[in-house]
Amino acid sequence: MNRRIFLRGLGGACVAAPFLSSITDRTVKAQPATPPKRLIVMYTHYGCITTRFFPNKSHGALTAADLQSTTLRHLAPHVDKLLLPRGIRAMNEWTVNMDRGQGNDRHLQVNGSYFTCHPVTPNSDDPFSFETATKFEARPTGPSLDHVIARQLSPDGEPLLMRVGNFREGAPTAISYSAPVTQYPGLGAPAEILAKLTGLFTGPLPSPDTYHAVRGKSIVDLVRDDLDSLARLDMSQADRNKLEAWKAMLDETVTTVASGQCNAALATALGATRENVDVASTSSNDDVLTRRISDGLDGADLYSNLAVLAAACNATPVILLKYPGNFLFKGLGLTMESSSMSYRLGNAGMQGTCVPGVIDMLLKVDDYYARKFAHLVEQLDRIEEGDGTLLDSCAAVWFQDVSDGCARNLNNLPIVQVGSAGGYFKTGWAVNVDDGSPDLTAGNSEITCVDGAPDEVDGTTQATGTDPSLANAPINKYFCNLMNALGVRAGTDGFPAPGGSEPVTHFGMYDRTEDFIGGGITPPTLHDPGEFAALRASS
């Protein structure tokens, strides 16, 4: 939201465009402005009770009725904008025999590889080692998706990563990497996030350009000095006519630098006020996610609303809401933190007797996350933009680090997307990208720890997960979809590259989880490049 950003982006293009060889002496016609595309990610840990999460229909058009008996029922009002990509596997699964990935740690290697599709280093071939370097400090060998996108599309080259609840992240739960083994800290305090977004509500007074930008001043006004300098140059009448025509077109078609709703009124409506961020930032032993900030707004909702404000202001095209791992949801009436609950034992062991009522406890957490995602979607859908709403210009995606939290399996991932990213994606559908089967299993989350089932848990067998022969389409391809939807470009090799001119077809180092074993095969190989055509609106 400052002059440097716009001169680098829209402003610079406005000044240069009249003299590009592609522009001739034809009359310049005004064209409707196309809203920018954004990716908003919500990331949570320890998976879900898959048997309650997925609708029965795994491939086909969805209705509100399909969601009513599931964890996703809170999204029923938005079913027409919902996309469930089914049958996808993430990379680098931890198993006791190293069948499907490295041997570092059940949490660390999964999170580190999730958005990078790179192995972690240093490698461990001992799944039960407690060596500090490999189990607690290993990091991926490549950058994560958010940074790959931001380098091409974000004004400052960085994503907006928000640590929901302002928890520090170590390697076992970190997901954002700006470069190989370089963890990106992001922002945690709500006041810090709000200040970064606009500079209007905290800190020093805004510059005149920033003030006028958020008040809706035109791009021509922001680059007036540059255009006037050009007009004083000795140029042909034809070029002078082009300059004037270009200025007129800008006034007619791009009347504001940012969304007209990027202002203090929207921030107040979203609860992104100094009073609320101060409350959220207050040190407390309470549950900082579920505690009330104001009527209808809890701590997690405030972060979501800040993400909506960032999207409305087009601060960056990629925004991450990273929920904490190992969290105690006191506000949900729980007395056991989320990691221990996911094991179903009340501790980090892998074998033992179920904690009484543990499935109901886990379903409370699943429901909470679903309500938080539905809140994010609802706020995006309230803001008008272009011919629709802000949500229509976005892909809002809820990712979970694993499928079933006890099995910690990475196949049959519960991925939920709402919004078509400007019409790029098919919506109102569940799409099984693995084989198109309409009856893909929901997994086996309830074969233990429920009435009438065995009361013993053995996480080493991964029995509560999904049969590993099913739902293994590589997540790399979905990442290619997301990048292409936003306008990321690739080089001739298909990998994302600044200055590229081709669609993205390749991402990461490997797209088979088995290739991560031992720290990675040589040479690095992507066996199934490209995106999922079945997720496209045109398919």
C-alpha cells in the first residue's frame, strides 16, 4: 500500500506501456478490471476422524444435504462454491519400517515436506532414534509453496504467514521455508499483523500516497509526477496521443489501486481494531484460540478476519493461517492437549488402551476447526468484488498435516477448498483425482475406541488410516493447480521460475512418498507432472 510497491507493479506498467512495441496508434478501449487472485491457507495438525469428515459422495456434484451428517456441515451454505479434491497423498510418510518415507519423526518430516515436497536433512534411517539433529532439528532441502508463489507475485516477495495464537514454531511443526533449511517465522501478534497490512491503524501516520491509495485515489494520481515528466519529453505526436489515451484508459478502467473496501471501516467491521488486537495480545494462561475477544469473535476468528483484511487490501496473494500443534483446547472443555488425543492414549505412545471418550474429544476439535474455516469463508463471501465477492477471487483451502491422526497416514488427505480463484476451479463438487471412483473409502478411524469395537490402539499398524493402496494421487499436482490459478509462471522445464512464460507442471523434488526413503533417491524424479485437469472449471 505504498508508492514503491505500485511503481514496481501497476504504476511501473502504466508508465511504460504506451511505448511498448505491442501498442499501436489504435483507439484504446476500456476493459473491465479483473480482480486479483489470492490463496488463503488454513493449516491444522493431527488430522481428523475421517469417517465423520468426508461426505459419502467422493466424486460428483455436492448438495447441502451431502454435508449435513459430516464435520463439514458448517460449510453447507457455501456448497456451491465448495471443492473437495479427494484421493490425494502428501509426501514423506513416517512408518515403523520406513516403507513410505524417511525415518526422522512422525511429525517433523511430514510437516517439513508438506508444502516443499522435499526430504528433510539431516536424514535418519532409524524411526525410533531420539537424536536431536534428526528428530527435532531436521529441515527440508527446498522452499515451500507459499514462498515460491510470493517470489513471483507478492510486492515484497514474501507471503503473509500468521501463527494463530502467536505460538513459536520449531522444526517439528513448521511448514514455511523461504529457502533450503531456512525456516520462515512469519508473524504472531495480531497488532504486528495489523500494522504490516496497512500502516493505517498503528504506528506512524501514513504517507500521502498510502493515505490516498486506501481512500480510492487513482493510479494515474499516484504516478502523476512520473507521467508529467514523460509528457515534457520531446516525443512524436503519435506517442503523445498514446500517452494521453493510456491515461484515459487507466482512469476509466482501474479507478482504485486497491479494493475500495480496504479501509478503516472494513477493519472495524471485521473486528480488526486496536482494542481487539490488544485483548488478543494480552498474556494469559487461558485458551487463546477459543477465548472471546468480542461478541461473536474468538481469538482464532480475529486472525481469520485479519487474513480477510489482507486479501481485501491485496497485501499479498498468498496468506497462511497456521494453527499451533500440541494445543490444549480448554475452551472446548478438554483436559488433554491435541497431540496426545490424536494418539488416543493420552500420551505420545503408540500402543495401549484407549482414553475413555477420546473419539468424542477428537470430534470436538474437528468441529471447532470446521467452524473456524466456515467463519473465514463467510467473511470472504460478505465482501463484494468485481462481479461477485472476494471469495470468488480466492481459493481458500483447509489443509491438515495427516489424514487420520492415530495412523498418521498421508493418503486420502482431507483437503477442503472454497472459492474458484476467479473461475479457474470447478466448484460444487467432490472430485476423486485418484481414479474417479464415486465410492472412495472414508478410511477406518472408528475401528477402535468406540462402543462395540476393540479398546486397544496400535499406531504402528496404521489400521485406523486408509488402505495405503488407495488415494495416492500426488499433492504436487494440486500445488500446480493452485500456482497456475494465481498466475505463477514456469520456465521451459515446467518448474516455477520468475520471468517464466509457461504453465507450472513441476513442483518439488519427488512425487512418490517411497522416493523419500533414505533421504531421497538419485536423481530427483517427478513421475507424474502436470496439474489435475479434473479440478479445472473447464473439465
